[in-house]
Amino acid sequence: MPFPSGVVPQLRLACSMRIIRPRLPQRSAFPGHHYRDLPERDDQASVNAVRLHGYEDGEKHREGQQMSVIDLRSDTVTLPSPAMREAMYRAELGDDVMGEDPTVNRLEALAAEVAGKEAGLLVVSGTMGNLVSVLTHCRRGDEAIVGDRSHLFNCEAGGASALGGVVFHPVPTYSFGELDLGALSGAIRPAATNLHYAPPGVICLENTHNRCGGTILPPAYLRAVRDLADRVGIPLHLDGSRIFNAAVALRCEVRELTCYADSVQFCLSKGLAAPVGSLVCGQADFIARARRVRKMIGGGMRQAGVIAAAGIVALTTMVERLAEDHHNARVLAEGLAEFPGMQLDLETVQTNIVLFGPARPDPAKPSFAQLLAEEGVKIGDLGGGRFRAVTHYGISPADIQRALGIMRRVWRQIFSIG
Ligand SMILES: Cc1ncc(COP(=O)(O)O)c(C=O)c1O
């Protein structure tokens, strides 16, 4: 059954009016944190230059700009900003497994504050954050109820099953990333009174939704799933790898989206451009248990302040600029949508991801992604004639125009139309 009483379509319309042409928010997303070191255009260009030459140098920098590859495969390809490198160099360190790394402790406290939770836990990746969360919520034999298009179910090597004996129970996903509420409700089975069922252990949502094209789960939907979770007494975990993109697009605080979840995992190393790290946030007792699980799977780190220092810069300086990525994605999508024979749903372009492909894919034609890469533009090939372009730190409006020009030329070459 779709979302009740047409709430999502209405919200979608209201949200899309705000999402479609994002402006830079006027206020700090985190009261008390100032956006110092907001990257200048030069900083962004130096990212491209460093990508090519491995160091920052005026001459090489200009050279790098001319030659640079425009890498739109993912927002994970971002390199740390100069401010991050500086912070990593200067980080105050200690042994984090003993709880003595002051920089990690600061990052975890900051993350908890941002997410509106009691405590935070630094982990190495989004995958580890989701794994630790699911293993903390579930016992062996419990079910994790997940979207059939979720990253957790499709792209994390089945870790919760392999390592924790957790059973994945996938339910259908709508095109904006919502799980069908009727199916969700039906997936929560009465194991207490029926021996045949594995007990439900956790419901997992993803916001923004990667495979749906960076689409946003709005607060009304999150609230509806929260209500369901409360009715059946099951915790709700949020894979918020790109939750900052959602918050910036909706112009709300992250905590206005995370308040519905018992636990949230968000990534520092995607749009926020830090080199490594994700945070799991939740209530203090949950995080204490999650800390033990992290240790058990080998995720206890020692002088992890080197990583955390970049994370603090990411959280305090790299959030508002996500609006630039959203704007760039919008421009790219609108340009691509005009290519003849293109299939691209502009409604799903709500943040920094653009999904597209030929309306009539033909496996006999040369690969669009491969030919583009030869021309210096990298995109993701999702298979089946679908492609993905992701905007991020280091990609400028000029890069988007250059990429569009090359894409148009290669598109014509392959599809010989227009
Ligand atoms: C929605 C989502 N969840 C989790 C992950 C995993 O993050 P990581 O690559 O840091 O393990 C990703 C990575 O792209 C993702 O898009």
C-alpha cells in the first residue's frame, strides 16, 4: 500500500519547490559552529590540481586545471581540503581504544550534538557504521527489515548476515526511496506467537537514497515509519550516509531528520569531503554497546584523531557548500535532459546525484561511460544502460559546462541522432 492519504506526493511537491533550485542557506546549520575556512574557488581548483599532481603548487595548479579529469563517479572521490590537511597535521592525539584521543572525543561529541543524540562513535566507513548499528540492535537470527534497493542490502557484502547471523528481510522501495508502509508492516511478523518466524530486530531506512538518485525521505514519512516502529516495539536505524545533503536541500537541521531514528550513521567521506570516517549516533547505552561491537569487528583505532581532525573540519565548514553541489547537479541534469533520446527524471534530482541513460538502451552500441572516460569525464556505469553522475567538492560550475559539452558530443557519436 502506498504512503497513506497522499501525504508524500503533497510533501514531494512542497519539497521539490524548495529542492529544485537550492540557494546557499543564510544561517549556520549548527548553532555555535561558525563556517570558518569556507572553501574558496581556489581551494576547489587545488583539489583537482592535487588529484593530478599530488601537491599544491601555483604553476602545477593552473596546469592541473587545464588537464584535470572531471570525475563524477561518486562524491567519495573528493580529496581533503587544505584546512583538513592542516588540521590532521596539528591534531592532538591519544589512544582512542582507551578513550584518550581528545580529537576523536571532540568529533564524537560534535556529531552527537548535530544528530541530536546522546553519544557518537567514530567508525572507518559507512559500511562499518551500518554493520555496527545492525549488530548492536539485533541478536543472531533476528531480522533486519531493509529496502530492496538499499545500500545496506545490496552493497555491503551481506556483512550483518555473514558476521552477525542477521537475516535480511527486503521490502519494496518506491522511486523516491520510501519503503511501502504496508509491506513494512507485513514484514514485522509475530515471532513471539509463531515459531516459524525469525524475530524482527530493526527497520532500516536510507536518506538520501543512493540508488533512487539521491532522493530525500521527508520528515512526514520518517514520522510514519517511527510510529510503526513504536507500535511494534522495534528500533529504527537510519543509513544517513548523505543526511547532510537531505538537510541542506530541505533547509532544515540534520536533527530534524534524525530525531525519528534510534540510531543514525552518517559519512564524513562523501559530500563533506573528509578522507575517512563515519559516525554512528544514538543514545548513550546504545553507543556503549556499539563501541564493543566495533572493537569485536576490528574497528578499534588508536591515534584516530588524525582522521577525526579532518572530520571536525568537515562538519564545521563543509555542510553549507553542499548547496553548490545540488545546484551543479541540477544544471547538469537539465542539460542532459535535453539530449535527444535521453531518459532522465528531473523530479528525482533533489540533491547531488543524477541518474540517466538512453530511453532505448542498446547493448550493441559502444559504452557511453567508457568513451566519456577517454575524453576526460568519468561517470558511473550502473549497467543496463543506466548511468550515474555525482557532483561534489572540487567540481565547479565550469566543470559542469565542460562535462556537458563533452557528454553531448559523445552522446551524438554513439546514438547518431540530434
Ligand atoms: C547510502 C550509502 N550507505 C552506505 C554506504 C557505504 O559507505 P562506505 O563506502 O563509506 O562504506 C554508501 C557508499 O556509497 C552509501 O551510498
